[in-house]
Amino acid sequence: MTSGGEAQKEVQAGLDIAMQWAKLPAEHLEIALQALEPQLKREHQARMAELQAEAERARLKAVEVQAKRTQALYLTGLIAGLVISVTMLVAAVFVAEEATWLSVILSGPSVITLASLFVLRRAEKVLGREVSESESTKQGGEIGQERPAPQ
């Protein structure tokens, strides 16, 4: 940034140039401006291209940051799903002798539902119903009885 003395010198130099042009006829100024116009257009186009390139770099950087955040989120979800699933299965094994019903709950549809919720990041009602129905059939549902179709 220019200091106060330098800025004053620039202003004074600009006024001196304006005074010199004021002594000349208006046609001379018009010719000079017409000659200067292509250079100003080129400078403007170069500056606009520079600004567009800078904006594109900023956009790409933002996309990269967002991709890193998304990757971290998915990796965290994957790890959390794994930890919860393994913990539930281990707990099901430990309580199997005392509380069979609790073991079934811990190792059944809840494991699949929680794992799909954390890993896939979505909850599917159809998947949960199918797993629940298959678990109930395994646990003593009547074989040969027709189940209603999932809706």
C-alpha cells in the first residue's frame, strides 16, 4: 500500500498530465483515447480471465474440502457400525445361556438394521421386515404358513 506522500505524488502527476491534455485540442484527446481503448480492453479481458481462474480454483478447493469431509463421515460411520455390530454379537454370545430371548434380539434383526443404518446411511423398512420375518420363522414360527407379502 502506498504511503501518504507517495499517494500525493501520484495525484499530482495525474493532475500534471490532465493539465497538459487540457492545453491540446479535444480531437487530440479523442484520438489518444481511441488508441488506448484496445489496450484497456485487453487488460480488462486479462483481468477477467484471472478472476475466473481464481474463482475456479476456489471452487475446486471447496469441492476437495467437501470430499474429504464426506470421506471422513463415511469412514466414521463404517467404524461405528462395525463396533456396534461386533459388540452386539459378543453380548449375544455372553447372554445366550441365561437369557435366550435377549441373545436373539442382540444377534437378530437389530444387528442388521444398525449395521445398515451406520454403513449404508439409510434405513430400509422392507429389509427390516424381511429380516424380522425370517428370524421369527427360525425361532418357532409355523412352517408352511403363508406370510403376507411386504408392501
